Amino acid sequence: MGWDTEQHRAHLHRVLGMSRFLLRTSVHCHNLASCALGMVLRQVGPDFEAQYGYRPWLVESFVDTEHFLGTCYKGD
């Protein structure tokens, strides 16, 4: 993001880590991951602001590729 160490410390609270999004491989529904992620991302700003008084600037996610494929994040 281009943040130096001081900026990173000052603004890290505005970065949300999304580590609990999982759709089982047995679930087959076209674009379900995109729809669910879109719904979450549209709502997280207002909800976070209502709870904590400010909106996040960034949501990041991680895929544990040792256990999951992360295919909902791949573009065609």
C-alpha cells in the first residue's frame, strides 16, 4: 500500500482481516461466493461504523492453501 512504518502503525486499525469465509466444495451454486462477499462488503462499513465510530479502509483476506484451494478468489 505504500505505507511507511509510522503510517502502518497509525492506520492498521482501519484494515480488517477476513479469515473465516468458507464455502464447502459440496455446495454448488453459481456465483455464490461473489454474491456473499459482495453482501458482506456492502454491509461491513456501516456496521463497523455503528459499532466503533469509524469505517474501515481496507478488507484483506487470506487463503490457507495447505487446506483450501481459494478458487472463489480466482478470476476467469
